[in-house]
Amino acid sequence: MPVVRIEDPSDPRLVDYRDLTDVALRRRTEPAEGLYIAESAKVIGRAIAAGHRPRSVLVQEKWLSDAEALAPEAPIYLVDDDVAEKLTGYAVHRGALASMERPALPAVADVVAGARLVLVLEDIVDHTNVGAAFRAAAGLGADAVLVTPRCADPLYRRSVRVSMGTVFQVPWTRIPEGIEGGWKAARDTLREAGLHVAALALADDAVALDVFAAARPEQVALVLGAEGDGLSRNALASADTIVTIPMAGGVDSLNVAAAASVALWALRP
């Protein structure tokens, strides 16, 4: 595809990249328009290697050769630094941006089939925590990740960046809306796949993580909730076991991404 130099940030060909710092806007428009934004050559490369298709690439002169090598079949829009900043709302300095076709999400049953360790994220609205949890899942041997309907988008730009592109590495899907916030169908599907549902939460009857890990079921779905509110009543009711990380120093819990890392390491297959 030819390289097209664009000098006007209002050019309609650049619409996918407009106002990237407006989180509320991007949350609405990206899924509705079937796209997401990948940032940096490394992340774009991982997305393409996972089979995702770029719609276009936005790049400045010094990174043009990298963009041409990454996505030779996508239109490349070459812009100056000031045009990129006016367009996106921030100083673009990670090499390139790509507007990617958002793939169709698979069914929960297909994602968890044969899995020995699944991470389930309930209503975690912070994109940084979602990205960090995906990175932990990839690095610590989880076979899949599930996210609930109200969980932040794993393909949002910040989630992808924090995950270092591992959102393209670990199979994942979103639990559909439904009865009990989607938990009834999800619980049935997880159990049909042979997974023991372990909810990480503070509770009087919780089992310490090291005790649970010592007699680890062969297949485990580890469920974590948002900081502050924790897991919903429906999530806790769906669990086979409530598990807690023993803490010291008067601290009752960890950041959710840190907790995911600790628990995934303890339960790694």
C-alpha cells in the first residue's frame, strides 16, 4: 500500500485515531465500530502475529520503515509530530499507532475447553489493572482469561500497552450478559468443562491460598473482583471454594493485579 502524507488532523481518513485520550468516547466508539488501537511497533507486531488485521497505521517519519515492515498491506498515514498530537490528544512517541479490526469473541465454552487454569476478572474497570492481570496470566501459565460484561475492555489502548501485547497471546472472551450478571451460565459452563471455581476474597470461611494450592484441583477457574467492592454476591455464590492470600503488617489485601500474580503463581499447573 502507498504511504500517504497527511497534514490536516481533521482529515476524515484519520477518524479512527481522533481523541484517543477521551476514555469515555473511546469505550463507546471502538467496540461499536469494530476496532481497537494498538500502540508501538512491538504491540502491533504481536497483534498481527495473532492474526489480527490492521485497518491502517499512523506513523511519523522516523518510524516509517518499521511501519512498512510491520503492515505492508495496510494504508500508512504519515504525519508530523504536531499533527499526531492535535489528532490524538497526546504526544505520540511509541513509534506507531495502528487501527486494528476487532476480532469476534469466541464462546466461553470454546475458550475454557481443556483448560487447567483460567483467570476470571469481574467488573474490574481500571484498564491498567486489566492489562497487568493479562500479563500475569500469560507469564504464569493461565490457559485463558474471562471478563465479565462490565469489566474494562482488554483491547483498550492502555490495557494492551500495560499487558505488553499479551492480550493477543492468551485466549480470552467476555461472559455474556444474563441471569445473575451472566454468572449462572458462566458457572454452568465452567463446571461442565471440569473447572473448580475458586473465588479470591476475604471471608471467615476462606481457605488460605497455600493450603488450597497444596491440594489443588486439577482444573481451576480463579475469580477476582474489583478493588474496593470486591466480588459480587453472585460471583461468591458461584464459587466452589473461597480462597484468601494470607497477609501481614495490618494489610488486608493486595492490588487486584498483584493478587492475580500471587495466586496464579501458587496455582500454576
